[in-house]
Amino acid sequence: MTNKLIKGLVATAVLAALAGCNSSDDDTPLTACEAAGDACTRFTVIHTNDNHGRFWQNSDGEYGMAARKTVIDQIRSEVERSGGETMLLSGGDINTGVPESDMQNAVPDFMGMSILGYDAMAVGNHEFDNPLSTLDMQATIAQFPMLAANIYKKDPNTEQVTDERYFEPYRVFDINGLQIAIIGFTTVDTPKVVSPGNVASLHFTDPQDEIHKVLAEIEANETVDMVFALTHMGHYADGKHGTEAPGDVMLARTLEQGQLQAIIGGHSQNPVCMEGDEYADFTPGDACKPDIQNGTFIMQAHEWGKYVGRADFEYLDGALTLASYKLIPINLKDDEGNFYTQEIEQDQIVIDALQHYQQAGQELLDVVISSTDGKLEGDRDRVRSEQTNLGQLLTRAYGDWVTANFEPTVDFGVMNSGGIRASIAPGDISYRDVLTVQPFGNDVAYVTMSGTEVQAYLANVAQKTGGGMPQLYPMEMIVHCDAVDINPDATPVDIVDIQSLGSRDFNLESEYTFSLINFSASGGDDYPVITGHDNYIDTQRSDASVLREYFESNPSIKVAEYAPGDGGHPVFMRGGDIVNSCAK
Ligand SMILES: [Zn+2]
């Protein structure tokens, strides 16, 4: 019922300010260009975002670049026939998410985007999941610019921020005779959510400040008809961005009306289809009304190439109108396995170009390395709010591996739950499963600390919520989540009462060794930075390769042995009650 209402609202909102009626159909108002004739300029922006390694369709035949190309080509020929021109934009995060892509450094994804004819992309935070040299390599494959105005180089000698940007800040495109400047922005959260070493030579500025600077540069150096932003900052309804950095809505609101005509975004991975200031109840095939904030259109096409966004713009007498907007589902299926909309044929050129990457990936990944008699729980909602068997298994795998390969015996393990990206289903386990759980290629690390340091460290991380919520193994410890609420002056050391660590008693004077990944050790997910600690060691071995080794030496996993209730686990207390975590 809600959807019908939305469809009605979209028709009026998008086609409202229109003069006259179409003679052949009195119910359909004319668009600006239909009313004005030749004086009007038509152009269409086609957009996707958050590809995350989905160059190939999934096992159900959904999305994939080959079907995406078919739809894009159809739009292009349709628009050209009506006297318009198109441009194809990506809101970034091409990297990370599918093992076949990850193992090949997203080469097939950037090749595919070049074949599809992307005109530009925003640089996403996941572009920094690999060392900068990998991103530089990807930039040589991409036949289009990577745009980011708010990423600056640091001087390698002094570490000082320079005024030199790492990427092109904007590019001016001629589209059907109009000069449109497209500015790129990357979320300022990036240094918090990638392995800090990958961005150590870069400085990220706040897009809400940077945009004034770039607009002044465009004003000084270019003659343009309008300015768009291509962003990877996230869309948050009514600008309520919570603990995330401010996104597209706040960017639009920071400007004078008319300074920025549209934002094509990514990062929050939602279909931006609005009903007032709230998200509409959207299912594939529904009408979609993009956001408009302070006169700026804001659009985002969910994620993974599930949709191709199509925005048909019309420009007349200095005014931009949106004649129509659609999120076109790319072979998405409902729960019964039926297509939401008519099946789209895959483009053969794309298949021919990418098939051998898909096959190479399959061969590497399909080898069975272990099996499990039950689900290993890594679902985002669960793993970020409670201890799970997969969290226990991961911390145990890393700890055991460090103990087996290095001098000290590991007393416990800490794993930020934001680094656990998927569950493992009962049955065979392949390297594919391993890489789906741990796609980031972080290193296993360990550190030896005094009891006093350990207590302060755990007091800090035990209170983290969301992706910072720690999976901890094996230990008995009581975390008083509300200690700071009750007494704002409470020191972290007052908050945690560690009773024992593994088989050892805990006291402040003894030394303890724990394992973790280098991502959190270097401050990722807002963990305390411990890479400078005298006894910190980065083993330079990837988390996924260690986990793979663990499964290979444990060929039949029994989930009961990893139940969080066994082998010691932290107890979180709030208001006298035992809770799952310190998350409120
Ligand atoms: Zn992102």
C-alpha cells in the first residue's frame, strides 16, 4: 500500500513544475524540454556505486557487469535518439567483497568498468584496503579518472601535509554542449576504517570545508554551466549521520542554493528513494524519488550493481529539472527465485573479457579445506553485538598460530568484529568461505604487555560498539559498561575487573601476550594504537592465510567447541544486569 502512495508522489514531485500537456495524452504533463523544444538541453546521468568486487553475476544470476552493460547500452541509444547525451558515473568502493575479485586485486572490476565506458568514479574508503601501490596499478587499468578533492599528500620527509592532492579533484565534462564540473569526495572516516599504514602518506580533509575551496578553484579556472559532486560519503536521511562522518545531505546543506546541482553518491549502500525526509519502503521495480536537499538532487543506487540509476535531466534557461528518475534492477530475484522485472541478457563482450578471471578465481577458491557441523556465526547484526562461535574460532586460530610459530605463548586474542564480514554455513569449507569472512588481507600481529597495560587496553576496547565491538578469547573478565555513565571521572582502569586470562591468573605485575590483527593494532575501528609498543610484532602473514591454515589442520570443526559460553568469555554488566555487550 505504501508503495502505491510513493509512486503517486514521485509522479507529481518529479513532473510538477511543467507547462502545458502532451496533446496525445492529457494525463501526462510535458517535461521542460517537451514544452520548450529546441532551446532545451537533455542529458542523462547513469550511475552505480559500491561495486565491491561484483564484476560477475552471483550464483543466482543476479547483477554482474555483463547485464549492467546491456542496460547501459539500451539507455545510451534511447537517450541519443531523443537528442540527449549520457554520462556514466560510479560512487566508488570498487574494491573488496568477493574473493574472485579480491584475489586478483579487482583487476577484472576495473577492466569491466573501462569496457562499460565509465566517465569517472569517486574514490571510496575500500580503495585503500590494499597498499597505495595496488590502487596506483588499478588507476592505470581504469580508462577514466578517479576523483577525490579532499585527499592530500604528506611530505615523505617531514610528514607535513602538502597542498598537493593525490587524485584529480574534479574534471569538467562536455555533455551535449553543457560544461559540467564533477567534483570527487571521499569520506573523512577513511583513515579510521582502513589499515592505517595504507593511508599514512595521505591526509583527508572535511568535504564540507573542501568544497568551498574547490568551487573557488573551478570559478577561477573554468567556465562551467553547473557543478555536480561524485561522492563516497554516504546518504543519511535528513542528515542524521550518527557516528558516521557527515554525508551527502550535510554537504548539500553547507552550500548556497544553486552552487551544487546534484550529488551522485555511495558508501551508505542504500537505494536513496525518499518519502519526505524518510526513506521510502522500496522494493526492486518500484518508482524512486531521489532526495532533494537545499535545491541539490542526491542519488545513490544501493550497492553491488544491483541497480543502474538513470537520471534524465533537462536544462533550460539556467534551470535544471529532473524529467524522470529510475533505479533499474539488474536481474534481481525475489525470495522464490523469480525476477522482479524482465530478465536482462548478458553482454557477450563483457563475458568474453572477464570469463577467464572468473574461472581463475573459482579454481583457486573451490578447494575444500575443512567442514563444520553447524553455522559459524558472522552475521553483521550478531557479531557486532555479542560474542559468537566464529569470533571465538578466529581469535583462537590467530592465537594458536602465533603460539606455534613464535616465541611467546599467547594468553588471549582480541578481534574487532567489524573485521568479521560473513558467516560460514554448515558443510564444506573452502578458501572462498575464508576470504568472505576475512576479505581485507590484514596481518596477524601480537604484543606482550604488563598486566597494567593489558587492563587499560581491555577497558578501552571492551566498551567499543558497532564494528569495534571486540570478540575476545579465552578469558573471564567483567566489564562494567555503565561505570563511566555513573561516574564521568572514572578511569578506564576502574571499569574492567579481569579475573583470569586463559589458564593464568591475572595480576598487574605479570606480563601477558595477546594476538590481534594489525588493522586494530594501528588504530583501526578506533582501537588504541599499539604498533609503537616495544613488544609489538606484525607477523606479515595475512589473517585469511592463517585462518585457512587453521581450517586445514582442523578438518572437521564442531561448533559446540567454539560456543562463547565455553572456554572463558567476558561478562558485560550494565545496571546490574548481564548484557551481550556494552552496545546500548
Ligand atoms: Zn564505503
